[in-house]
Amino acid sequence: MSTNSELIAQQLMGALEAQRIWGNVVVNAVLYGADPKGERDSTTAIQLAINAASLLGGTVLFPPGRYKVTSTIRVKPYVLLKGSDTISDKDYTKGVVFNVYTGENDLNTAAFLLDISSGMAGFTFYYPKQVDPTSSTPTPYGYTIATDLTKGYNIDGVYLENIMLLNSYNGINLETGGRFNLRNIYGQPISTGLYIDRIFDVARAEHIHFWTFYASVGTNLFNWIRQNGRAFDINQCDQITGVDWFAYGYKDGFHFDDAGNGSAWASIFGATCDNTERPCYINKCNFVQFVGGSLITANLDKPSITTGTAIDGEFTFADQQYYGGNTIGAVISSTNGRVIFDNCVFKPDGISIKVIDLVVESTCRVVVNGGIIGSGYRVFGGDSLSIDGVPYLPSSTDVTPGGMMTASNWTRTGGSGSVAQITNGIQIPLSTSTFACTFPIPTGSIRQNMCVLEFDIQDSETHDHFFVMEFCRDDGLNQIAAIIGASNMSISALTHIKAPIWLGEFADSMVMRIYGFTYAGTMNVNITNMKVYAADPAKLTTRQIESVYGRIKPSAVPASQSSFPIGVELGKRIIKYSSGAAPTNGSWVVGDTVVFNPVAGAYSGKKCTVAGSPGTWKGYGLIEA
């Protein structure tokens, strides 16, 4: 604790600063009975000091210490509460600390209520009765700092600086707080960090940092925050400017919505989220610019950017980077409005290829200008999408390259035999020597787009074999999409395959290549009725894109069962078994199918009706005895 002379010097310096900026009245909260040792309740004393300063407007000084607060304190118009010039990182024993007991299990009771042109600067807020980080369920409290909505007028001109919300349940609510000025706000609010709504005049907020100041990564409380917490809840506002906003370890990083009063008009520079389930979610917006920063997902299977079904307004992302999701970068599901990506970079984290960078599931207008998206533009959907001024293909547009089912257009390397012409397709010979044949995709015949490859396949023997169909650059590098199979049995029954694939990254130097071999003997593989067309979001869902991406993986099939993954129909696996039994292990989803060798009086196969390991299976296609 400081000496009396040091306290007096500090108070005088603070008083002079407060008189210069805020007003003429300077009072010391301790002189009105506030206890800096935290042994007595200081609520009444602090309110008396505020009342005295409010007579002409002025400053209430708080010497270093810990002040116990048990009920709501009202900061009156033109009064500034002033604590330390700086705040301590995580240390709630230094500087000026409010030990808050107000609002326990009462979300409607705030610890400090702000009035017009009031403010607070240089305080740490600590809740002694909040659970420790080992607990999995926090204790609810009202907001630590909020505007006083009972006044019936807009609480304009609020000022907050150097604030540490160490373990607040709800942090700051600035509803109706036009022209507010926030600077250097830190902490780990558990449920909500900053709530904004009904802001009818230009406001400023810079350097807001919500991080693991209280509950570190891996603790039970941190996990609760990751599943339930929201760092920035942004609703109706009029030309807010934000600078350097950061959130770590929340369910929602930046959440834009309409709470019943309208949506956001805002420009935010340097917005960054890390280890967050939904870094940026747009349910509603008016006009928002997100410039600079990074959005990093906590779950590699989740996108960095998602929207609701009707955002109404326009949202622009500029000069940003998106990391983490190794399947999808952004999913735009809105039926209206516009989303713009200017010079943005979709970058996978720790993998060499991202499945899809951008999914446009509905009719929202989506524009991409410049930037780098993965290893090229991998986009699903596109009826209302344009990239660098070029519209994408409408859904279901046939982009089948001419001559793809003409044998003479295929070039053979290795193995024996040659590609033969059959009705509506080609025949590929396989032997023990690896055989490959390639078809050059004509320049410009396929534009960058997420597509569907559909064809029929049939082989002639039961030899154990390996077979791959892929799209790649003409030098064999940079595989774009592949359908892979391995078998020790026949697929003599004509099998229909439909799989989502990405085409067009190397649209001017791309080939389709088919290759494989047998482990013994020779055999033929017939491929017929092949076509390629632009994917339709209504027929292939996001989940199916995540799980399939044009690959049929033998590893997805239980190794203990003799099987060959032979097809994908709208994202579902079609597996052929020699036995008449359903799978007994492995993970399966509704719609997965097993096909049996035909036996009179038995089922043709079984379908998964309840997902699981191995799930529930029901027979279909009873064959006449």
C-alpha cells in the first residue's frame, strides 16, 4: 500500500488531469468512506462520492486498493470514475480493483450503470464468487458495466478506457449509447463480451481484447465458453468504427444480428478471432466492412464465415485471411443481400489442399475480387456468384468436355492393350502392369466451378485390382479430384456413380486420367454415360461436400469385411459385399447402402436407416424366388 504522501501526490496529479479534461469537481472516494482494503462494503460510499462530483460534473478518484461492491452503482451525467493509469494483466491484486458481488443469478442487474457523458477509466473487475476455472458451469451475473435504460433517453457520450473484465459473466452493454468512446478493453467475459444495440450516432471502439485471462485452454470453464460464449454481439448501430478487436476461445467471435431494432452499419479494422467455433456469423446486417485481420476456426470441420438465410444488407470482407477449416472456408446461405470478398486469402491450416473455399447455398449475391483462395478457386454453387467479374456457371449446367467418351481421344501409357470403343463409352484394359490412359480437357471447356461427375462402371472379372480415376494437371501434378477403389471381387453389376468434384483450377492444362492394375490376370473396366455438370446446392448438401469431396476411400470400409466402395450417390456410400449380411462395425450415415450378390428369395442389399457404429440396417429389393 502506498504511503500517505504518495497517495496525496497521486490524487493531486489525477485531480489536475481530471479538472483539465472532465470538470471542476474532484473528490476522493476514500474520503467518503470507501475501503481500499476490501474489508467493508464500499457501495454506499462510492455512490455518495459520485453524487458529490455530479453537482457540477467532475471526477471521483480511487487510490489503489480493492473495493467491495454489492449493489448497483449509478454513474451520473458528466462524472468520471478514475482509477489506475494502467491495468494489470490477470493480476487482480494490483491497481484499482472492484470486487463485485452485484447481480449474482440476476441477469437484469448491472454492477455499474452509466448515464449520459459519464465514464470509467483504469479499473479491474473481479467476481470473487464466480466459479474457478475447474468448474464446468459458471454462475450467471448481470452486466458489469451497462447504460441505464430506465432514463428514457439515449445514453450518449459514454467513455471507457483501460478496463479489465477479468471474469465477468457479462461484460459491457452499451444499448442506446450513441457517440460512445471505448479504448483498451480487456478480459475474458464468460457469456457475452460487448453488446451493442440501438446506437443512433457515430461511435468509436479500439483495442478490445477478449482472451484467456481467467480460464486457460483446456479447463472446464474454458470449454463452456467455447461452447456458449459470444465475444462481440453487434446489432443496430449507426456508423460505428472499430479498430483492433480480438476474441479467443468463444463459440461466436463476431455475431451480427437484428435484436428487433435494426442491424449494423459498421466499419471494423483489424478484426481477428482465434480458436473460435464461429469466427464470424452474419444473421442480419445493414452495411458492414470487415477490413484486415484473420478469422481462425477452433473446429477444422467448421467454416470461418457463415450466414443466416436472409442477411438483408451488404457485408464486405477485405484484406483478410481465413485459417483452420480444412473442408470449407465460408458458407453463404442467405437468399438475399450481398457478400463481397476483396483481396482475401483462404488458407488451410496444416494441410496441402482445402476441399472447398466458398459455398454459396442460395441466391445471395456473392462477389470475389482478387486474393488467393486455397490453391485456386474451389467454389460450390454459383448461380449468383462472380469471381473477378466473371459469373460462375449456373447450377446443373452441362460442362461435359466433347469427345470424352470417344476411345481414340485417349492416350495410353504402360500396360498392355488399348482403350476400346463400346456403346456410349470406353473400355479400359487392366493387367499386372500398371496401365494409364489420359484425356486432355479442351481449353476453356470447363470453367472454375464445383461440379458433379456422373458415370456408370462395370468390370468383367473377379481379380483383385486397383483402380483410380482423377483430374489433374497435364504433367500429372496437383491432383484436383479422384475416385479411388480397391477390390478383390467383381463389380460386374452395372453401378452408377455420382460424386462431387472440383474442376477448373488448371482449366487450360488439365487432363482426366484413368489408371490401375490387377494383382493377377487381366480384366476390362467399362465406363459409360459419363457427364460433368455444375453442382446444385439443393441436391448436394454442405455435410456431403465435407465428407465426400469426390473421393471414395477404401479406408472408410471396415477392413474385416470383403468389400469395395464403388459409388457415391449424393454423398452416400454404395458398398458391395459378397455376403448377405449388413456391416457389423465401422461408422455409417443414413443412406449408406450395401449391395449383395443376387440370390433368389433374398434382398438385393441393405440401407442404413439410423446412423451409428454400425447403425441400423434394413433390407431392400426383395428378389423373386
